[in-house]
Amino acid sequence: MTMNLGSNLPTDIATQIKQQERELVLMGARLGNFDKIRQRELYSSFLFAPGLGGVIPAGEYEVFQAVAGDTGQGYSGPLTLRETNWPSRGRISNNQNLIIRGFHVDLRRPPTDPRVIPSGVTVDYNIPPHPYDVDNFASSCILSIKYLTNTVPIGLVKDFPSVGGAYGWNQAARQGYDGSGSVLYNDVTIQTISAAGGVFPYSNLPITRNSTQAAFERRAKVPTLLQHGEQFSMVLTVARPITLLAQNTAAANLPANRDATGVLEARVSFWATESFVEKS
């Protein structure tokens, strides 16, 4: 098995890493040979739902702690495969070894199932997260990796975007259409007209992907090697409290101004080369 580690590492270090990878993938110790190899994305999500104008408190929020069927990681109901495909709580399962070359974080709208939202919290499921909330969270939250009790910060969330950028494929802006076939008003123009008391016929057109930022997943020269049975999780550290947008005061006059959600779902993921035993 040949893996390209890039040309920026000294030859002796690159050779040692290749040897470590080979030994980890092909010579798993406790269960005999790990004779199958595959690649897949592994992911785990945390739901931040303080409500419209609510505050995400400073603190450490762990993912890869819950498996499908558990309740946790900010969800008030059981997680499903939509939220996580991680197979073992807070550790690497006994029948797999992982080589990870890059992490990425996707900030997106939550599931529409109200049972996962904490009781008494007011959120809006029907619109995408506001780009301000997405950017504020991505610029304020720190992604860390945790082994046993040692938590290692590796960078801001904004430094580890999913392919497509911090906004991914999940954000949408709105444009107003005056019915004539020619005039479009963007969000800012609509809010200006509404604030001035202007009234015009319109339809609310969602324009998907116009907030997308082009980006590629950050890839590491030195991979993260995780052996079966090893304790492991990822941590989203909110260093200072983050306040989400409250409802726009102009929304009552013009529904297009309804742009705050009060909720963000953060999914931490990585593509892994995985060795495993046949029974998994």
C-alpha cells in the first residue's frame, strides 16, 4: 500500500511515517491481522439551540461521544445516522484502526424534528442559518482533538471548512421579485424598503448557494494515527459566549426579513483509511 505524504517532509521522516501506517493498518495487535482496508467518512454532530437571540455559553462541547440511538451532544432526542455514524462511545472500536489526514466542520440547519430541540426554546426550522451566525461561530470556536484527558487545540473552526467553504452547500439568501419579470431585490434592499414603509408585490425566492465560499479541505502532512481501543473524541471549544441573532424587528412587516434561526448544528467529520476485521 503506497501513500503519498507530499514532498515537504524529509525522506527519513516520510519513510518512518509510511512504516508506522503500514504496521497500524496491516499488523493490528490484539485481534490478530486486520485484513480488510477501506475508506469512509466518519462524522459526529452537536446541536447548539439557545433560541432566537440566545447565547451559546463558553465551554467544551464534545463530539464522537454518542452513537446512533443515544441522547446527547445537545440533542433532546435520540441521535440517528443523520447525526452520527461513529461506532463506539468516546473511543476507537476494538475492530478498527484509523489513519486520518484531515478534519472538516460543517455548520448547517438542524433536523426539523421538534423532539430534538430543548423544551422552551424558540427556533425557526424553516430557513437556513444566517451567514452572520455561521461566520461568528466559525471565527469564535476552536476545534480540538482529545486523547484520554489531554485536549490539543488544532485551530479555529473556520480553518477547517467542509469542501465548498464555511457555508458549505447549506446556506441560502432571499431575493424579492416584483412580479414584472425584471426586478430583483436582495436582502439589504428589501430591508431598506421595509424600514422606509415601502409596500410592493413580491414573492420570496430562495437563492441557494450564493453565500458559498470556495475552499478545499485542509490536509495534514503528518496523519493522525488511532489504534483500536484508544480513547478519542473531538471538542468544539467556545472560548467566549456566542450570541445568535434575534428575530429581525422588520420581519412582521415583510416575511423576507425573517432571517434568524436561533440554532446551529455543527458536524465534525473526517475521511479515514480504516483497517478492520472481517466481522465488522
